[in-house]
Amino acid sequence: MNLETLIETLGLKCKCCWEKLKTTEVRGGYAGDLLSDVMANSSAGEIWITRQVHQNIVAVASLKDLAGIVIVQGASPEKDTIERASKEGVPIMVTDMAKFEVVGKVYRLLSEG
Amino acid sequence: METRKKLLSDEDFPESLEGIYRIQGRDFVDAGIISSEVKKSLQGKGIPESIIRRIAVITFEAEINIISYAEQGTIQLFIEPDAIIIEANDIGPGIEDIDLALQEGYSTADDSIRELGFGAGMGLSNIKKFSDIFELTSDVGQGTRLKSIVKLNG
């Protein structure tokens, strides 16, 4: 499933890298707020669901070739985070939903194919 | 000073040295930039993506450790015919008990580090997990040296 379909289905709001949404394939998901956990256990092409908003999340997503980052619970990414994400080509999405709900919806969506 | 002198000797600049990167302690704003540089310099050289991602994890954790705990440090990248080598040297407090520091979950990070999602006590164990060969030595009050080797032929 491409990122654009996932965003539309779940009603997420995209904050940057719109040009990449159609061509970015989401191959799975990973949820976590500990950066070392995500570094170690996420896989390329997965969408990362987190409550962290500072710019170091962009480095993690970029280094692991993740499909994008969903920031949950109505949190706003810092300005520097969006700037860095635009530069590195890491799509960032936001939602008011809690992490549990986003994870459940993404899981169901990806399982259904 | 010993560490700095050692870095500048000819012995430490073999042909396989691809890059040497300086890192300033406590500079969380730039965290990850060195790891991105290292990743970029490995791309386009026929090195498998899976190997590059392992190096990315190793470099990121080494970079974060220097930023979190040391005054300053360097990361060196070597590309050998059969392996990629990452060396991280820092001038800093050092590690008193290396076995304890390697235990997953053990951390001396303060709250400011933890708030950023670091300091979970996974950094060193991640580096070890993603390395084929891992060496960690330290002089308390002086600094820490880390060497990680990832073999190219599995």
C-alpha cells in the first residue's frame, strides 16, 4: 500500500514531502518512543508511529529507510523537525488519535492488504 | 591529550580510511548528521543495503553516546576489501564498568537525555548486536574507544 492511500484512509494530516506519498510503499509498521529501540528493531519501508516530536526522529527514520513518521496524540512536530524532514525526504504525518488507535488501524489496514 | 595525539599519528591513517568525523558533546541538535554522512559515503559502492543499515545503527548509537556523555570525539570509517570498520574515540569521563554498561537497560543518562528518547540503555548493546566484531575499552577520566567491524561476506 502506498503512503498516500494510508494517509487518506486513516485521515492523517501530512506536514511535508507530499511529492513522495504516491511513490512511497508502506511495508509494515513500528511503534515506539525510544530511539534506540526503533533503530534496532524497525525495518526498511515501515511506518513509524511515535509521540516524539524533536528533530532526532528524522535521523532515525532516514537512517533506517522508514516510509515515514506518524506523530500521535495531537502533538506538533518542532519547526526544525519539519525542516530537516523536508531536506532528508522523510514524510511526517500528524493525528489527534492516540498511539494505540493508530497502531490498530494501521495494522488492520496493512493486514487486509 | 593522549587520544588526540594517537589520532594524528600516521599509523591511524591507512588507505582504507574513508572519513573522519568530529563530534561535539551535548550537541543534540546535530545528532544523526555524522551517521547520515557515513551512510551516504557507503552508498553507490556496491555495498549491500542491509550492511549499510547495520553500519547506520552502529554509527548512530556511537554518535549519540559521544554527544550524551563525552566532551568531544571522532568517528572514523574504514572500508576494507572484506569489512567495514567504525571506530569511535572520545575524550570524556570513560566507562567504569564495561560489563555493566553493556547490559541492556543499564544507563547513566540524565532526564534531559531521556526526554529526547535516548538513554534507554540500549545503545552499546545495539552496537554489539549489529557488529560482527566489537571491542570497547575505556580509561576512566580520559575517554572511551570503540571499534566495530561488520564483515562484508556475512
